[in-house]
Amino acid sequence: MSTSRVVSLSLAAAAGLHLAALPDHLEEGVLIAGFFAACAVLQLTAAFVVSGGAGPGARRVIIAGNVAVVGIWLVSRTVGVPFGPEAGTPEPVSALDSLSLVAELVAVGGLVLLGRARRVRLGAWKAGPVAALAMTSFLFAGAGMAVATPHHHDEPGAPHQHESPTVARHHTDPVVVVPSTDPSATHDHGTGPVAPHSH
């Protein structure tokens, strides 16, 4: 497999993984969701460009774009992005973003190797490679959505448990009655007036 094909498939895979991660980031705001959508579109476009034979300028732009995405990923996993509902909070590393990171690094490395080649043969886009790249992207998107960990929320109509385990345990504890030792608490039934008996 040629280097350009490896780069194209890696970019298509990264685009699909960003598309798979998009639903989980919709609730974080338009800016973050738009970033994932833009990454998916631009990386898939870059895959088509590389497949057709990207020139030196196009390769440099694609390298810079993917390096920027990798840098944003590193920031979000170490100190957290400075905006959004969870600004300044590092995000946990997941399987999806790890695979996307690997695909982007492979693409960058392959583009660097292509840049060192004396000549890169330029060719026209063909239906076969374009369809293969699109299928690769959508396959990674579907697989990513399938393995993504869903956010657990209470379903509508599901009963809510408001009692803590400690409170719930008190309902089953036996009740122990301790007799009082205070003399004032005893009832004197013999000191009251005696009702006369009528014969």
C-alpha cells in the first residue's frame, strides 16, 4: 500500500471518529460541536485531496491543520479547554479520541514522508478511491458511535429513588422499647377519688 493511500485512509478514519464523537458534544455548546463537525468535514476533504495527489502547499496546510487538532487534544486532556461548560477541567481519555489521535499522527507522518519524496505523481480523482474513502469514514463513524460510552440519564417515567441506603435501612431495623426509670413518668391509678357504688 502506497504512502498516499495510507495517509488518505488515516484522514478518512479520523474524520469518521470525529463524526462519531459529535453527538456527545452537542450539549457542550455550538462552538465545541462545530469544532468536531468542522474537523470531520475538513479531514475527509483532505483525504480526497491527498488521494488525488496533493501538492506541496496542500500537504503543508493539511499537516498544520492536523498538528493543531493534536495540540487541542493535548490541551483538553491536560489542563482543559478555556471555554465551554467544563472550562479548565481536563477531559478523560477515551478509546475514540485515542484512535483519532493515532490516525492523525499517522497522516502527519505520511505527509512528511511524501514531502521528502522528489516528486509526487498527481492524478485525477477516481470514483473508486473516493468511494473507498467515504466508506472508510462512515464505517469508522458507525463503529465509533457503537462503542461510545453513553451518558446515563433517568428515563422518562422511571421511578426515582430519593431515599439513601441509610434511611432505607431504618425502616427494617427492629424497634426496641426501653422502660423509663423516671418516677414522675409513671401513672398513679390508685390516688384518685373512688366513685361510690350504688346499690
